[in-house]
Amino acid sequence: MRLRILNVALAAMLALAASAQTGVLPRSSAERQGVSSAAVANFVERLMAVVNTDVHHMVVARHGTVIAEMHARPYVAEDVHTMYSASKTVTALAVGIAVDENRLRVDDRVASFFPRRLPTEVSPALAAMTVRELLTMSTGVRPDYNRLRNSNDDWERAYLACVPDAPGQFQYDSMCTYMLAAIVQRVTGQTMIDYLRQRLFAPLGITVVDWELSPTGVNTGGWGLRLQAESEAKIGMLINNRGEWQGKRIVSASWIDEMTRVQINTSTVKSEPNDGNQGYGYQTWHCLPEGVVRADGAFGQYIIMDRERDLVVVINAMSHDGHGMLRTVWTDLLPMLGDAPLAENAREQKRLAKAIAHAEQTEIALPQGKRKGRDFELTLADNALGMKRISITGEGEKLCVEIDGVEYTAGYKRYELTQVAEPLYSITARNRFAGLIAPFKCYSAYAWQGNTLLLDRHWTTMISGQHLALDLDAKRLTVVNTFAPQKPIEIAIEQCEIK
């Protein structure tokens, strides 16, 4: 039975709600905020040129004002974007607000929050584990994502069953952040997203937000938050302003200071200086330029915060060179920030506008080849992706593609939108997608090369992408997922029925 697509009226209502909170931050020329438009144009051009990278959204804001933004087709400003581990920084804000409200302390013992989920024998290391160690990822628990979140329905119990090594050494582990989210839920009686709606999101004017849930109904904390790029910029501005937003105190300045100072060393003796070994705060990374911190998520999700220069840069991307993207900020943008407004420069502003327009109009690479129609249905051999049947109908500008009962519209030389019930996703944790608001936007395009159909699909609110090549002569389907470096997956076509 085919999955139903969300009806047009409801989709329009959701789009209206999403657009209500974009374009709210003040906008101005770069010159008014002390930086030349030429410098920003250089940054945009260099950012878009980073290899193995598709930039989806970019926002540059100074002194609380947006001076440049870019949303590359088919992405639009109203799209939420999955933040992966950049979600962790927002979890730290939730912990800070709870600390401000005297609901917990960073020296509280983790075991005290979960008396019914503790193992029969509690090791001394587990008994001594503190909230602070979760915040700094220094619990001594060895990261084991497959066992803890991919194979269990009770992540808290599974985590507490681990026997920690001696704590104190940094080990990056998203489950530390998940446990923080579980603690916030314990002490507030609300999921973390509901707790933050009133205390963080509403004051910042953030209404379009969702967050994945674990099998036990806890926000995933270390990943799974989806926000619009402008909302991410607001988070960065709040942190730069030491917890104050438009004259209202959201989180204490002392907590922001603790969040953003180096709490633990992340370097090794032999490592060259890079943006991964400058130290870690409370769920924030320190960067190579002194005083710059960032929220950092897989595949290029960044909120970069420079309090001294009052700069926020948001980048959402699908990238295998995150450090390359960061370097463009350090080399092309930071050195060009001045202390006083500059004279308006129409020529440079025109160049910046052209650079942004070029970036926005340069779609994610389209399949290259010819346009033609050919109706057929394939039956696939057993495979790791679980794909079984693919049918193709239509010709010319659009094809109708049905994959295991889900219909997609694919355009020729352009991406066509389909709203679907579930996306492709790089995380295989149990209960995935719970807590996220459907539908998920998928853009598809096609082209023929000889007797091979090339089909690209991109889920823009999840960053996932997939390239399919249906070789009718070789009776083979080749699949490559864009969200992780991997070898192509080849699947035999058992039956091909030409209609």
C-alpha cells in the first residue's frame, strides 16, 4: 500500500508557520557592521569552493544584525535543518537553565537521578560519576553507539550498566549528552524540548523546532534537533551576549562563561594544532582563533561564535571537509572585521549580492544525461538496504518513481519536491524519527546515460542524499549514500518488466 503524501492544505499551513519566524532578525549592509562587502563575498566564494562539500544554508551576523545569508537551491530559508551534534550546545543551555532554577547542580551524582535503572552492583566509578563529567565527556565510559543506542530500547539503563574506566580523560560520546537530556527530563517533569519551549525558544521567537525522542520518550540530546538557520543564529547571539536576549535574561552569564571556557583538554601529545584539539567546554568546542567557540555537528553543521568581535556564523552543509569550511571563516572573514562602520560601497555590495545569488542558484549537482521516458518495473535481489521494487513511469520533464510503495517525482535538469512520511537517515538508532514532525522534504532529479537511469534524491530537512544508477543492460542497481563515505552498494536486478 502506498504511503500517503501530506495534503496540500496542511502543507501550506506548515509552510506559513515556518515562514513566520524567518527574516525577523535585522538586516543591514556589511559596511554598517564594520566589514567590507568584498570580504564577505570572498568568504562566500571560498566557502562554496570547499571540496567534497554542498553548503545548504549560511548566515553571517554581526552586532545582532544579519549581513549576509545564503540558501542554496533546493534549500530555502524556511527549511529546518538537522543539526547532528550541534544539538549538544542547546542541551547544555537546557542544563544551565535548570541549574539557574536550582533543579540540579553540576556536582550532583548521575546515579541519583536513576535509582530504578541502576545495575544490581554499582561500581565506585559509576557511583561517583557527576553531571560535570557528562558535560565534559570525561565519565570514563567507553563510547559504544551500536550497543547503547542501536540495539537497546532503554538507553539510560544500558548506559548505567557500563563499567567506567577511571574518569577525567576526554572521550567524545553523544551518549553523555543523551544522559544530560534524561536528567533534565527527570528534574523538570518535561521533555527537554517542552522545557525549552517556554524558557528558550519562545523568548527567542523560535516556533519551528523539533527534536528526536529515544524509545523511552527522552529527547536524544546529543543529536536530532532541527532548527532553521536563522534560529541557529539566534542561539549564537544569545551565547555571545552571555545569556541575555533583547534585555531579557534567558540563562545566567556565569553559566555561559562556564559553557564557553575550556573545561577539558582535547589534544594529544603528537597532534598538530587544529580545530578539534583546542579544548572543550560544556558541550562547546574551542577553535584555533583565540576566544572563538562553536557548536559542531557531523557533516558540517556549525554555529560559530566570536564574542569579542560580536560575530556569529551559521553553516549547514553536507561536507566531508568540515575543517576546510572553518578555515574559510578564519582566513577570509575574521581578519577583515573592523571596529567602526565603513562607508557604503555600491560596487562591492553588488559583488556580494552576485556571489550569494550564484551560490543560491547553483543547485546540488544534477544528474547529467538525456531526457527520455521509459516505463518499467524492477524486482531486486535481497540487499542490505532492504529495497525490493522500483517502478518508473512518465517521460519528459518529470518521471514518477515508486520505490517500495513510496512515490517520488523526479525532474529533468531540476529537482522536484515530494513530501514523504520518512526520510533516509544516517543514524540507525532505535525509534528514529520519533519526535520529528512529518512530512520530510525530498527533492529528486533524473537523467539517462545510454540504458542507465541516474536518479538523485535529497532530503533537505535531514541532509541525507542518495545516488541511484539503474543499469538495465547489466541488470544492476548501484546505490551511494552521500552522508557517509562508503563504497557503492551493488544490487542485482532479478526481474525487469518493460511496460
